[in-house]
Amino acid sequence: QQQVKQSPQSLIVQKGGISIINCAYENTAFDYFPWYQQFPGKGPALLIAIRPDVSEKKEGRFTISFNKSAKQFSLHIMDSQPGDSATYFCAASLYGKLTFGQGTILTVHP
Amino acid sequence: DTGVSQNPRHKITKRGQNVTFRCDPISEHNRLYWYRQTLGQGPEFLTYFQNEAQLEKSRLLSDRFSAERPKGSFSTLEIQRTEQGDSAMYLCASSFEGQGRKLFFGSGTQLSVL
């Protein structure tokens, strides 16, 4: 029940395109859903997050869509840029403790 | 730099040796977390502190692992009698209780056990 499943494992998009990464969870007690961006040799950096009582949150080019009934949430990156190439992790929080998805390696071609 | 600081950045050791890592959290943060990340995987929770109290330890954490946070400031993670399976990135994160869900990670310590 603590698992968070993330897909796809890897994603290639062209510059200016939309990147979409999906996650699903089982434990309905999770109370916060962040997305992290990680570059090689660095720790994960908080990108954007949402609470389960909100269906969508947008910050700049990044949008989280949240479907509580389906227990799914997704990250949309609009106008994807080569600098967005990184590994993205979804996570779910229970009392501040994060359970991470397996990660998606995003490559944005110029 | 006011972010989470971890030292050393890299550690190479021989199997059976003990190693210790240090984490300095963001100064006003009272919660401190340790995670472990292996190649191609998401970070896995190991343990966390609120101030100096260690509140939870993962079942993944064997008896060879011990963490401390004296005086609720910096934290150390010690691995005794290292095994090759301990090779991983060890990440520290901190948060403020009032915003406990927003975790800020350090750059990690990459451990290689030969």
C-alpha cells in the first residue's frame, strides 16, 4: 500500500513539446504529492506539489493534475526545453515521510 | 549557501570498514531525514528526526546502520562493517515542522564499497 507507480520510465520530446509523466498510488492516507527534478550527481529538487483536495496546480510551465477518485496524478511540462532534461520523480507524503516513484528520464531534443 | 549540506560528497571504502556521513540541514528546519538511492531508482526512506529525537526507522535499515542528531542540529549516519550492497547515494533532507511536507534535499554522499 506504500507503493507509488510511475510511468513512463523514459520519455523523449522535441523542444517546445509537452512532456507528460503519470503516477498512481494505493494508500488513500497520503496527504501531499510533490514532484522532484534530479540532475546527475545532485539531490532531488522540489519542483511543484499538490494537496489531494485540489484537482490542478500550475506554476509557470509546470502543471500537476490530480484525480483523487482514480488515485492518479500527473505532471505536465509545457513548452519543454533542453534544460528540462533530467530525471523526474513523483512522490507521496504520509506524515512528512515521502514514498517515491521509480523515476522518469526526460530527454528534450533541441 | 543556506541549503542542506552533506559531507563527504564521495566515499570509497573496503568491505568491512565503518563509514560516517554528515548532514547539516537548513538552519531553521527541525526535521531531518535520511534516504538512500540506488542507480535508476527513487530514493528510499531510511529514518527521520524531529529535533534530536529519532522518530522512525525503516525496516530496510539493518542493525549496522545508526543515525544521530545531537542537539537537534547536524546529523550523522554511520554504517558499520560495510557490504557491497551498501553502495548507494545517501541523501539527507530537512523540513520545517510547519511546512513538514516540503523536503529539501542535499546533494548526497555517494558511497562505493569495494
